[in-house]
Amino acid sequence: MPSRYLNADESEIVEIANEPASGVNCNFQCIRRLIADDPLQIPYFTPKQTPTAGTALVPAPQDPTTPKLFTPLSIRGIVLQNRILLSPLCQYSAEDGHHTDWHFAHLGGIISRGPGLCFVEATAVTANGRITPEDSGLWKDSQIGPLKRIVDFAHSQGQLIGIQLSHAGRKASTVAPWLSMNRGPGAPIKSVNGIDHDGFAPRHGWPDNVVAPSAIAFKDKNIIPRELSYDEIQSLVVAWGEAVKRAVRAGFDAIEIHGAHGYLIHEFLSPVSNKRTDEYGGSFENRIRLALELVDISRQHMTPSMPLFFRVSGTEWLEHLENEPSWDASQTVRLAEALVEHGVDVLDVSSGGNDPRQQIKGGPAYQSPYAFQVKEALGDPLLVASVGATTSGPQANDLLNAGLDMVIIGRMFQKNPGLVWTFAEELDVDVKAAHQIHWGFAGKRRRQ
């Protein structure tokens, strides 16, 4: 096999596609192998992306003038080509936890355009841990295949992909946002067992099996959850570990634990939602116990090269409630110190979501102050990311220049799958695009 095919550039790809190599009886599959040089043996044509999309070209990554946003970042055994990450984005479109072509198309368009690392949406480790019946899941083996299809596509493009594992706790068995205004046959029922639930209970939900650390509803007229027993907590830890093993089998490069936004782990962390009197409630050490156990079981089943992320709410925005303890920035820093000792590599700092009385003070990158507090307290042992209301390349780069390690972006990618390219343009950086996109801009700077 001619060595030039192993790292084909755009001109060679055109030649290969139209004119088989001399002396080679080359059919479509042969062409695919020559171009992709792909041990995954992806069953469709795809050129090898070298360098990967999202890599800075001008200035080069090692150039001291390159904005930090477009410099590589090593985390355990992986290297991100830039520091722009795709946040987990719930699509509420799975079938019994299984991903569909919607997920493949949604993620594929973003992945192929080169974020440093993309995360699959919040994926439930148990069936009753879904936010809605349409949530992604990894509680059974049949859910591995559809996820592996997405993972294999990412890897065929030279891209990295992770998955966020979660349990919704008392916020489970709700109606998908895109169904909540439906007035047809699928409209949410407003009563379960004679109790008004404000339209949040779906017809095919599990209102009698919503669980939490304590039997406290998220808000009035919501389902009152059942308090988890000690044995059920142990079973949850085991189920979490099994989901991690499935994620590893699917080939993911990283895992994130969802400990924010009022879902189960956050509910255990916060004195607002955790009124237990056993070893999982009361003191700070008891309230963080489950989080650390889930970190431990995750690291136990992950390969040493896989980074472990943890998403946390830096505050609950409840400081205005006098004499009512809540989760705040100081506790976030203490938790971060413990997470590092248990093997967490990256803290993904968000906020809120555990109490409807929250008073969020929004604005550009409004959650970043909580990320900075963690970074300033811990320094290099923990990589720290900011998420939320980051809308431009200069803004994102400023966050990194001020000390953060990466930015995680969600809704902006929903609107613009080519956000990496947009941020690069705003920072006067040329970045590599996928061959199938790049060829149309060959010979000129792609910002023009």
C-alpha cells in the first residue's frame, strides 16, 4: 500500500476518490480503508482527519500568541485539541433509554466540527433515575449499542467523547419540556392517585417510585418522593458501577458524574433536601458520602487513562433565606478538596436547581465566580471548568486567561454546531475543519 495514503491530505483524497492507486484493484471499501486508516473499521466512507477538526493552524498551537482557548490540554490519557467542551444536552428523545438517529445527527454535527471534548447528555443509571421517560439510559446492556455507534463516529473523526451519568432523584418522572405544552393525546396528566401535580407527571411515568434522600418534594404540587433506605443506597452504588462498566464497553473517553441542578447527588449534598439522620445525612461529611462513593465506584471500573469529571452546583442561590442552611460556595470548595483525593480530574461548576426559591443573579458567565473560587483554593491538582452564559470567543478566552482551564458550553452549540469555528474567527485564529468541509475553503483563510 503506498505510504502516501496513510495520511492523505485534501488533494490526495480527491485523487483517491476518482482514481484508484496504481496496481491496486480498489473498490469502495478499499478506498475507505486507504483514507481512513481506521482500526475501528467504520462501515462507511470517511477520510482520516489529520489534524483533527478544531485544531489551531494559524497561529499554531505551540505559538505563544495562540489564544489559550485554542491550546491543547492533557487530562490523564487524552489530549484535547482546544479547551471548548460540549456540555451534556438533554434531548428527551430516547426510546426506553436507547439513543436514536436523532441523537446521532444532533451529536454528529457538533462532534465533526471539533470541540475539544463532547459529552453525551445526562444518562440515567437506573430506569427510575430518568428525568423524563424520554431520557437517555445505561441501566441495561441493550443501550450500549446505540451509544457505541456515536462513540465510533467520534473516534473515526479523531474526536473525543464522554458521557454524563446521572440519577434525577426527586426530579424524576416529569414531562419532557417539548411535551409540556402539548394539548393532544400525549398531554401530561395533572393528577396522580388523586393528587394534583401541576402537570409535571407524564402518563407513562413512575410517580410511585420517585426516590430521594428525604421525602421532600421539589416544590408544592410536585410528587413527594420516597426516602431511600440504606440498602437501596447500596444498590444504587452498584447500579452506578454497572453503568460505568457499560460506558467503558461503549468506548467513551471520559465520564462525568452529574452532582448538580437538584438531581439525586445534589439532593444528598444539600441540607435543603437532605434531612436524614443516618450516615448519609446531617454533617457535611455525611452529606457528601454518597458523592464520594459514586466517585470511588466510577474510578474502580474506569481505565486509568479515562478522566473523571464531576458537575456541581457552586451555590443554590438561597443565601437570602435567613437561618436556613443551604449548599454554598464554601461547601463546594470543601467538596472539591475531597473529590481530588478520590480521583476526580475536572470540576464542572454550574449552580442552582435544587429549590424554586432560588434567586439567580444572571449575566455573562454568571457562574464563573464559583469556578474561580475553587481554582484559587485548589490550584493545579484540580482542573476547573466554567459553564453557562459563555457566548463569545474573547469572553471564553478571558475566563481561561484569568485562571480557569476550560469552558463548557451547551445551548450555544444547539444553535450553532460550528461554534468552535465561530470562536476561532472572533479570536483571529484559523482552525482545521473536517476534510468534507475544509475543501470548500481551500486556498483562502476560512474567516473570509
